[in-house]
Amino acid sequence: MAQAGKGRLNYRCPSCFMRDLDMDMFYDKQKDEYYCLRCQFTGNEADVLKGNDMCRIKYRSMLKRITVFS
């Protein structure tokens, strides 16, 4: 998704990303927090980064070729 003036960086919503939805977060300068339009997730930058790190666990072995299953 293209970033259209949403904030400093293009962050994914951790709550939506856990459900395999790719939603960008919007940034509210007055409250200094990020929010998602699809779900009700709100949080500061540290909360978003912490949630996205938890989501990366799901995809950590995606590029590994697994040949032995026992």
C-alpha cells in the first residue's frame, strides 16, 4: 500500500496483521499515537513496533527450505 501522508513511517497494524490483513496505520499528531481504521487498535510507536515484532515470529521460517520432518 502506498503511503499518503499518514505519518512518519509506514507501519502495519499488528492486530490486523495477525489475522493476515495488511492495513496501514494512521498517525494522529495531537494525541501522538497511531490508529487503525479497520480495527480498534491504537498505540504509540513503541506499542506498534512491539506488536509487529510478535507478528514476525509467524513468518520467521518462511524462507527456509525444510527437508527433514522427523
